[in-house]
Amino acid sequence: MTSKWARQAKWRERNPEKVWCHGAFKSALRRGLINPQPCAVCGDVRAEGHHYDYSRPANVIWLCRKCHKAEHRRLRAVEARHA
């Protein structure tokens, strides 16, 4: 079984655009260029940014962890139906 760190390293290797986008997003948050918002679905104030377009790091929808995971499940299901 591979470690969490090995899986993350492989993911970063396969997804350089996503890695760049996440880094740019975190930088913008630290610099105050982006203000966190509550979850767009349930209103939880502990929300994280979800990117639909990785070429636009500041363009996010704010989702709590539960809703974020649900959105990724939904997107995978749509992708599987169209594959």
C-alpha cells in the first residue's frame, strides 16, 4: 500500500495546473485578495474554495467539506456517464 504522501506526490506530478491553481488561490487568500464566504449550499461558515476552471484560481464556489465532497462525487458521476 502506498503512503498518503506518495499518492499526493503522484497526484501533483499528474496535475501541475491544479497544483499551480491551488497555490495561487492560497496566496491570494493570505494576501487578502479573496475573502472566504460561507458554503453556497448549506451556509456553513467553514467553507473551502471549489474550482470549476483551474486556469482561473480566484474564481471559486465556496463549499463546506461535506458539500465539496458531494460535488466531486456528482462531477465524477457525470463524467462516468459521458465516458
